[in-house]
Amino acid sequence: MGAYARFQMLLKHTAFRLSVLYLVLFAACAAALVLYVTSISESQLQSRMRESVSQEVADLNQVYEDGGISALLSTLEKRSRQPGANLYVIAGPNGEMLAGNVGSLAPGVLDEQGWTSRPFLYNRFGETGRKNRHVAIANILVLDNGLRILVGRDLGEPENARLLVRQALMLALGIMAAGALLIWFMIGRNAMRRLDRTALAAQKIVAGDLSQRLPISGSGDEFDRLSDSLNVMLARMERLNEGLRQVSDNIAHDLKTPLTRLRNKAESALAGERSPEDYRASLEEIIGESDQLIRTFNALLMISRVEAGSAAAEMNEVDLTSVAREFLELYEPVAEDAGMRLEGRIADALTVRGNRELIAQAIANLIDNAIKYGENAENPLILLSACREGETIVIAIADHGIGIAEEKHAEVVKRFVRLDESRSKPGTGLGLSLALAVMELHGGRIEFGATDPADTAMKGLTVRMLFPA
């Protein structure tokens, strides 16, 4: 791959384009800064130089007024011998140079009075030719007798200072630019490596591996925050996809039996001559099996609806105290028919934001399970409690049956999962799955625990629904 092709590939990266843009802007700002600082420096030097020359002209004028021409000539003679960048010239009324420390001046300089309109050229003593010319500015004083006094300053010093300042600034900016390039290279490469890892993970996810997660460096920057949000989304997608796969497998296995049973009963009803009563009984059995299948599909649809979050738009303030008391009143006769007692310990003023229908369905499933699987001749009590624990509202259903082993708590919330102890009871294995989906929709969770941990024969089961207050 050629250099031009590699450069084209780099231009496709946003990070590279932004870096180039920042460097261009930095260079433009740096150049403007250099020009501004050197211009200010030169202006300040020239201003101070003009002030110095003006003060010296004023001093010489005072010497002339106090001591006359002889004192002025003596003072100029002394100052012209001193080393430095000052220029002193005494010229006659016709512009002829009489004394001073300047070899020659550009024509017309002494014709002006006051500050020269622009810098002029001059030669020092012993220097001739254009190559040895220097640049200066001057203030020209015309005396009463026509003599002209030129006091000037060579511009080589401010020019050297300006060049020195510019060179220093250019060197500093060059070092800063090199540092910026180095930092960009290091940080840019790190960012590109992170983006490459993210792109690689995304490719694997697109290929179907939903267990992949976007890399997180731990710095807490915007890349980490974005990756964390996307990882939460991926975990949700993986769980939904796994649930869909499990549903497909479970439907294929668990619904095959009732459908086969339904077909066998219909085939049996058609076999041979039977009385109307026999046909009625067979049809009633078929209707019962069909109702069970409809309930199973309704439960699956409800779980899918909850997990998809379509019920989130129906969230309102829900009075859990009222809901719990309604179920206590509703299921007391059902528990009595099963030879059990349903009691309640329900606190007042328990409210959450949620979907009343779904919460009620989850509580009904848990109470129904407690009545079906919580049989205990010695203690047939089922306790429905609702209370506040700090920032959490807890609804608990406790029975004293055989319970569920701790290592199976994670299994029983999966769809169509039925433990060996419960296969003789009617049900679909979807009640706890629905309750879990409802709690996750409401930002809560479900906990399982033993009701009587000390009772090794029958520990019972307590299911706790924990809602954020």
C-alpha cells in the first residue's frame, strides 16, 4: 500500500481529521501570536527610543539656551565620542555637515525639521558603499542662527531585538508543536486502538456472538460511558435472545405432550360407537386441554410483552397496600378450600410507580403457587406481608411446604421449568418467569428464601418482591 493510499485511509478516521484540524488551528494561532508579540515588542522599543531622543533634544536645547553655541558644541563633541547607537550631527544652514559621529547621510535628511518622516540611510566614519549603510530615525533641531542639530538613533538595536524575540518565540512554538505532535501520536494511537477493539467486538456481535462486550478501560471517559451503556443493551439483547431460544425449545418439547394428549382424546372420541354422554365427556376434556394451552400461550405473550417494555408507558402510582389487601380477601376462600389459612400483615401507605395489572398478576401467581405447593398438615399457614424496609417496599408470600433448594433458585424462574416435586401439580412453569419479568420492568428484584430455616424436614419457601420506593 502506497503512502497516498495510507494517507487516504487515515483521512477516513474522525480522530485523525480532528487532530489535523486542531494542529492547523494551533499553527495559525501560534503564527498570529508570534506576529503580534514581535510587532508589540518593536513598537515598544521604537516608542522608548523616540522618547529617549526627544529627551536628549530637549536637553541639548536647554544647554544651548544656557551656554550658547560653544556649550552646545562642547556637549555634542563629548556625546558623539561615547560608544552607542546614538547619532549626533551639526550642520550649517545650507545642510553642510560640520561635526558629529556620522560619515554621510542620505540626501535631504537635514532639510526637515522635527522627526524625520521615515527612517533614513547613513554611513559611519570609515564606511562607504551601499553594503555598509545603516538605518536610523532622527529628530532635527534648527537653532536661531540657522545651525541644524541632528540627534538620532540607529534602528539596528530594535531590529535585532525584534529578530531575537521572533526567534525565541519560533523556537518555543516549535517545541510546543513537536510536543503536541508527540502527544497526539500517543493519545491518538491509544484512541485508535480502543476504537479498533470496539470495532472488532462489534463485528463479532454482528456475526451472532451476543456474549461479546465492548471494551472498557476503566478511565471513566466518554468512551467508557458509551461502552457501558451499549454493554447493558447487549446484555439485555442476549437475555432476550436466550429467552426466545428457550421459549422455542420449550414450546417444542413441553407443548408437544398436551397437544399429543389433545389429539389422542379427539381420536378416542371418534373411535367406535359412543353415547352422547361419552362424546360430551370427551369434548369437555378436549376443551379443558385447549384452555390449558390457551393459558400457556397467554402467559408467554404476557412475559414477552413485559420483557419488551411495552407496558412501561402504562406506569402510574400504584397503592400496594390496597392491592395486597384485595388479594388477601380474594384468596382467603381459595386457601380454605385447599385446607390452608391465608393471613396478612400489610402496612399502610405503600405506593410505587408501576403497572397495577402486572403487579397484581405477579402477586396472584405467587399466592397460587403457595397454595398449590405449600401443603403442610402441621402448619398450613400462608402469610402475605407488605412493608417498607428503608428505601425498598417488600411484598412477601411465605408458606411452610417443602420449599425449593437454594441451588435451584436460579432455575425456577426460567420458562417452563418445573421441579420434580411439582410435576404432579397442574401448571405451566411460567408463573415465576412472569413474576421475575414484572419485577425487572419495575426496577426491582425477586428473592427466594426458607421460611423455617431451622426445620430440616419442611423449610418452606418465602418469595420476596422488592420494589424501589
